[in-house]
Amino acid sequence: MQVPASFDYERARSVDEALELLRRHGEEARVVAGGHSLLPMMKLRLAGPEVLIDINDLTELDHIDLVGDELRVGALTRHRALLESESVGRYFPIVHDAERVIADPPVRNRGTIGGSLCQADPSEDLSAVCGALHARAVIRGAEGERVVSMADFHQGPYETTVGVGEMLVEVRIPVLPGAGSAYEKVERKAGDWAVAAAGVALTLREGRIADAGVGLAAVGAGALNLHAVQTLMNGSEPSEALYEEAGRVASANCSPVTDSRGSEDYKRHLAGELTRRALRRAVARAARSTAREA
């Protein structure tokens, strides 16, 4: 039977109280909301926090708001809320694509976007999605707030830029005209971690791709924001030749490993193929968005 090591439990009633508890307990404290990422690691003794700080009462962090030219999503927003949000689906269909294939209903009902991103698992779907969307993370601590790009938020496997005494409070995603996005995933069974997955977001301006973003999951930590493919796409006209080249570059610039889900070669092949599929769908959606706005 898998049993976590002993730990103390605190329940925060406000963001300020949560930050004070994090500051007081230091490096050995972790926040918990859904717990679907942290608790299994504790049971396996891969994580052993001395204090868990429950933030489920922090309703101020549970919101989806359109503010100016960006969508602001509180860190405590559940997967289910993202999937059911009309605004999210309208502006960022990539999020709905991903949410439909994340785990199962019990996980989507309780799991949060903040927990997913802070886990920093290279196989995690929303990390690749937020990388493709060029999202920004709002981190709050005793000294106030700082905003970092998603590329800077993830420091490596299971590591983020959130420091001791800090917490992620919000994710901000730019809303752009003529935008389209899509997510493609291969999994061994419904709700499983990805064998490989690809997310693409872009806009169309005068028939050319702009603001391109590409994020891959399950094929290496460095692929959550794939600059090589983004550089190739920006300024290019959509075409099957471009899609093929983007897939080739994606395949060449990821670093999968052989494991129980598949071989390195198979995953590299999937990275290329799923990038092509996601790019093709993102362009089609961007074209429809541009036509509606005309």
C-alpha cells in the first residue's frame, strides 16, 4: 500500500494568509487544491513536503475574465470550468481540444490550471497549450506581483520559477484578431498521459502566419515552447509544404526517450505528424475567424 510520509496541514482563508504560511514554513511547504499531481507523488515518496497548505477557499483565484486584449484565468480555476467556458472556446479552441483529453471527469472536476502548470511535468497537456499560446504567469509574493512568460515559468522537469514564499495566482493569455489554434494528442487509452502531443496557435495577417506558437508534450522538457518551428512559421504562407517542413523541424528539435509508452523513434515520428495536423487545423480555424471578423 502506498502511503505518504507524515505532514502537517494548514487551510488558508485568503491569498495573503497562504503567502504568510508559505513564507513561515519555507521550502518544505506546498500548496494543494485538487491534489491530483502532488498526492500521487507523495504516495510514491517522490515528494515529501512537511506542510500542505490547502487553498480551496481562495475563491478570488477562481475566475475566467476577459480584460482588454487578454483572457485572465485564476490559478484555482478547475479544468471543468475551462472546458465549459464559452469565452475560452471562442478565443482559444486549443484549450477545449486539450481539456477533452485530460484524464477523466473526476480529475477535471477538481484539478486546477495552477496545479497543472506548477507540476511542470513535460507530459502535461496544459503546459504545452500555454506555451503555444504565449501565456504569461502572474506570481505573487511578499514583495508584490511579477509577470513572467510561460517560456520562463518552466525551468525544467518539475521545476518552475515560483520561489519560496510565492504562489502562482493567475494565467494571462493574449486575445489576438484572426487567431486559430488546435491540439492533437496520441494516448494509449482514454485519459492516459500522452505518448506525444502537439499544440499550435497562430494568427493570419494578409494571408501569412504571424504570432506563431508551438508546444509539444511528452517528448522532452525543452519542447514546451518550440522556437525553431515558430521561427519557421512566422511570415510564411500556409501550404502543405510548410506543414511538412514544420513537422520535420518539430521532430528534429524534441528529445523523447524510449519508455513503456513507445520508442524514441516512434515518439519523434508522432511529434512531427501531430505538429502537422495541429498546424493544419489551426490555420483553418484562423481563416474562419478572419472571415467572421471581416
